[in-house]
Amino acid sequence: MKTLSSLIFLLVITGCNFKNKSTETPLYTLTPIEGSKNLYLTTKEFTGVIFAPDTLVHAEEGSVEFMPSIEEIYKAEHIFKICLATDKIDNDGINLDSTKIQAPSEYIRQYVGHKNKNGEKVILLNCFTKKSVGKEDYWKKDIIVVRDGGDNYFSIQINITKEDCLSFNLNGTS
């Protein structure tokens, strides 16, 4: 009887440990945005909105919009970090100088995906500081376009097919 009690006790403890492991914090959370097909993404490293197709973004002629997956967002973020770390000069001849922007973690992102005329997947990272939008939520439904803003705003296109950065745009000067 003592052995049976010990066995039951061990099963209960093991079961509790298993439950604790299965409820660990996920790597990310996705939340639908009310009145929109867009999704609000939060991770430990970045926060942003994944835009659904038909967001009225004017991509190059012949391109088709798509909604990036979580895996594609992580890949784009990884490519972006590499481009920043190497101060890469993109195909447009623009230097992606990490000293021109704030720490990447300071920016909220908007992710807009499209396939270019060659069928390559490109994700626009539209980045702006949390303080630049305040507590407003309009940026979760509408693409932000800034004519100035210094290092509070920048955008860059990440070609996830070719693993390359394109069209770095830092508006104004700080």
C-alpha cells in the first residue's frame, strides 16, 4: 500500500511539472485588430502589425500583396539585423547606417508583404517610435506615411527570398 501511495504521489508531482512546462509564455502573441483583417504581433524583441492584403500600399507594378506569416516576419527581422550590423549598402546605393536610427527595439513596426514581378517575397518594415504615435491606435489599421520625423521614423524593404535589404528611407534629419 505504501508503494502504491508513493507511486501516485510521484505521478501527481510529474503531472504538475508537465502542466507548468506547457503553459510557458509563447515566443509571440497575435491579436486580431477589431474592424480589420490585420493582426497585432508582440514578441520580446519587437511589436507591430501584420497588414492583410489590399491595404492600399502602392507597391511596384506587377506585384501582388500577401499577408506575411510569423516565420516570414522573423526571417525579415533577422535579415534586417544583419543589414544593420554590417552597415550594408543596399541595391539603391543607400547606406543602412545603424547610427542614423535609434535601437531597433524602440520602434513599432508595420509589416506589409508583396511578391514583386519576379515572384520574390518582399516585406516592407515601416518603423516608427512608440512616442511618435502616443496612445493612438490608428497605426494598427492605416499605413503610416511620414514626410519628416528624423530618427523617429524609417522604412526599409526586406527581400526575404534573396535575403537582402532594399530602399532604406530615413525621413528628415534629427
